[in-house]
Amino acid sequence: MDTQTIAGLSARRNEDIALDLMKFVAGTTGVGKAGAASAGFSGTMAAKPEEYVSQLLELYGRCLKAVAGQ
């Protein structure tokens, strides 16, 4: 492999980093799940799957902004 290919494999896009951050925060706080809170955080329970998806999309948007430094 040349150096350009190796550098391309190790570089991560902001979207990928934001997705990992969203997974961590959602898993830690229990966003959308009842009784899944831990470490002093409390997530809100989503009544419908659509609400759960909306919460995750909102969280992803916030994570993307945080990664981009906005």
C-alpha cells in the first residue's frame, strides 16, 4: 500500500465520529428506553418508534455539531 492509501484508511469523517458519539451517549443515557439509565443520567422514554427515531436523529444532529465545533 502506498502512503496515500494508508492515510485514507486512518482518516475518519466528522459524520463517523458523530455517529460513534451518538451511540455512546444514547447507550449511556438510555435515550428512548425505559429503565436503562445509568451513571446518574436519565433518558426519556419514547412512547412510539417514530419518537425514538426522532430522538436519535436530534441527538445525532447535536453530536455532529459538537464534532464540527459549532
